[in-house]
Amino acid sequence: MSRDNLARTGLLALGFLAPGFLAIVLALAAVGTGATAGDNGRYGKQKVVYHINEDGGEASKAHLRALNNIQNHINAVGAENMELKIVLHGDGVNVLKDAVSNLRLQGQVVNLKDQKVSFAICNNTLVQRKIDYQKDLFEVDKADIVPSGVAELSHLQQQGYTYVKP
């Protein structure tokens, strides 16, 4: 806030008070006018499907980046304002396969699930690659399996979900 704006709002007169008090008043004024994490005024309610079908590469770095992008999206909109799904098929299933032994990936998956993000895993991929979801994937239930990842993406878009490919 500029000195002129302070004078106009009467906050300059507060300068005689303790400097700490003035800092608190200015901080509160700034917070009151700026967007905050989960500020529903800008973004509103959102239904979003993230599509992951690529391998994570060395140390699952690409998967970690994708999940971090999803967390940034949640931080901007607010978990309470979102219906968010992640569809995994092809090499994207490795997000949950690698999470079995990658603690950092595990942490991101658990954190997203704690925010009501759901994972949809392609059954076609599981069958073709002989992946046992109960043994080979991190925290997957039968309800998380969908017949086809690609068909699920189309289905969700028909239901009004915005498609995002990180």
C-alpha cells in the first residue's frame, strides 16, 4: 500500500502507535484484498480429471511433478471446491506401482487421497501387463479399477469434468 493510499484510508495516522501494530494492520489489509489459497471467489467449484499415461522416469520424477501440479491446483481452488479424479492407464499405472517402494511418491498419493482425490486405474492395462492390483500397486481397492482408462476419460468429460494432462 502506498503512502498516499495510507493517508487516504487514515492508516497513516496510526503511525503514532507501536510500529508492530501498524505492521499488523497493514498485513490484515493486504490479506483482506488479495486472493488466498482456496479462494472460491475466483475459481468457483471445479470438476477435473487428470490423465496420466506416461512413465515417471528416473526416481519417478515425472510422476512426482504431475502429482505436485495436482496439489498446486488444489491449493489454488481449495479441496472443498473440487471433485478431482486421476485416471491412470498404460505407463501411468506406474505411479502406484512405483509408490510401493518410493516413500516420497507414497506420501503424495496418500496426501491427495486425504483430500478426496480419487484414482481410477485401467483394468485393460492391469490385464495386459499381468499386474495384480492388490500385490503390485500402492493402496488400490477394487472400486478404484475401471474397465478402460480412455473410456473413463471420455465418460468423465461427458459428465462435465475438465480434462488436464500434466
